[in-house]
Amino acid sequence: MSIGRRPTRGLMLFVVGALVCVLAFPVVYMALERGSVEAQAGEALMAVVVGPASTDPGLPPVIRVDLAVPGMGDTETYGYYPTLTSHIKDAGIVPGDGVQRFENDGRTLFYVVEGTPNPQAVDHRVSSALVVDVTPQLSVIGHTAVALFGLSFVAAGCIAVLGYRLTRSSRDHERRLSEFFANTSHELKTPIAVIDGYREAMATGVVDPSDGLPVMERATDSMRRQVEDILALSRADAGALRPVMETVDARELVCDVLEDLDMVADGEGVFVSLDDPGTIRGETDERMLAAMVTNLVTNAVRHASAHVWVSAVAEESTLRVMVANDGETLSPESAARAFDRFYRGEGGSCGLGLPVVAAYATALGGEVSLGVEGDRTVANLSIPFTKC
């Protein structure tokens, strides 16, 4: 199973469940309300049968319809005769049969017949019927259900669109996460292979330790930086990046970083120059600043053709570090997304150096950007810096 497949599947199940619930709600509402109305109608009828004194005023009104004399009383008013009479005769309903349901011409009634059962006098055994007309209540329920169906379809559409976007975003994240782990595994395997190869070569006497140890040290440093980048982003996600402010000589720090990267630049055939600004002392987090400059210069060396330019200057309460390189410039899309995690740039790299720079800059209250100026790719870092 690929990384993150379970979260996406869970998200899809949640969306489907939400759609089912939203669409089922009007059906459940209508069934429950109709059941409640029918139960109240039956309760009202049985209350009258037992006796008027037991009638609950909260129940629907009960009408007595005279079925023996056509055209009299409530029969004319409510128009139940002769269809109700015919229904009772055709269905063979007799007193004692309990609450019955009758539907005709868009009306819904519940009734109980009154009279004396007498098989020898079929036409006269039913004298009247107690009737509850629930048509108005059912009409309100029906209209409400239609409105709820409309709202449910709108909500279902919104949920479907949102679910599609979330699922697509989750799958895209899974893909980039898988690529990141594959790329990171590959980058970690490389220094491990170097260390293992030189260890064996030195053990067999093929390589002199004085030549092999520096190479192994650089490979170890490469792995250490990658692990530190992963830990830094994990702390950033947890909101645990806490700058430790101290007095720093920014010029000296930049010089130390460039000295540490001399061998890397020489290996790439790139010349790194520093626009020396003199002493720049101020308050910032030394570890974060060193990591940001290291990652920016390393990225520039990796993409440079022959030259990398570095400058640092303190303006009022801000430290500005610029790192530029020649070579093929970035496209606008790559420049805009260079600090996104797991983004695979035009050079195929999917490292964490630039995202770490962005995380540290944010933690310090600063910002970093990458763009193109003429024929150079330029990274600009700005962080708060109180000069001493």
C-alpha cells in the first residue's frame, strides 16, 4: 500500500457517508413526521371512542360523519359521502375493526366506524364514522420535504465538489510525499554507499586513510544536514521552532559557511564570491541563520554554471542576505513554488533545503523569496536584526 493511501480512503468514505446522510435526511424526516401524524390521528380517534372526557386538546379534531343519511350534517361539509360510504361497504369494515385509512382525490383520512354489527342487516349495521382528516398536515410535511430535498441536493453538490477537491489534494500530497521519500532515500543511500565503499577500500589498503577520511567526513556531513532538515520541518509543523536570540557577527558567520562549502563548490567547478560588508553585529538566532545561508548557497552552487555571488548587509533593523547564481534561470512557476515542500523543480531535485529556509525565516519573523534578475537566479532573505 502506498504512503497515505489509508487517509485518502478514509476521506472518500467520509464524503460518501456525508452524501448519504444529507440525501437520506428528507426521507427520514418525512417518514417520521407522517408516522407521528398517523399516530396522533389514531390516538385522537380512540380517545373519542373511549369517551369525550379522555380527549386530549392537543390531538387533531375528530369529526363524526353520518353515513346512514346522505346529504346531512358534516357529510355535505366535508364531502366524504358517498365515497367513504362506498369504501366502507366495499372493504367490509364493521364496528370494532379499529382505526382505518382512506385515501381519495388527494385527501387522506383516518376513521373508526360506529354502529352495531348485525349480519342480517348489512346496509344498516354501520351508522356513522369518526373521522380525522390529516390532509393539511401531510401537505405541510410534503412541501417541507420537497424544500429539504432541494436543500439536500444543493448541500450534496457542495459536499461532492469539496470532497473531490480534498481527495484530489490528498492524492497529490500522497504522490509528492512518495516522491519525496524516494528522493530522500536515494540521497541518503549515496553518502552511505560512499562511506561503505571507502571503508572497504581503506580496510583492503586500496585507498590511503588520509585520502578516504575527508571523503567519508563530507558524506557524513551530507547525511547529517538531511536529517537536520527533516527534524527542522517536523518542529515547524509542531510549532516548536523557538528562536534563541544572541549576538551574532553576520559577516563572520557567512564567511564560515562559505569556507565550509569550499569543497562542495570546488567539486562543482563553481566560484563563490562574497561582497565583504565589514563587521555586522546584531541579535538573531545564530543556528537558524547559519542553516539558511548554508541551504541558499548550497542550492545556488547546485544550479550554477560557474559563479555564485553572496552579499549581506544590515539596513536599520533588518539583515538582508542575497545569494545569486548564473546558469539557466528558473521559470516563474518554479520560482513561485521553490519553497514548497516536496516540489520537484526543473532540475529534478526534491530536497528540503529551501523549505527549511522558509520555515526558519518565518520563525524569525522574516521572509525569503526566489526570482530572476537579468541572467541570474537570485534568492533574497530578510530577517529582523537589531544591530549592536
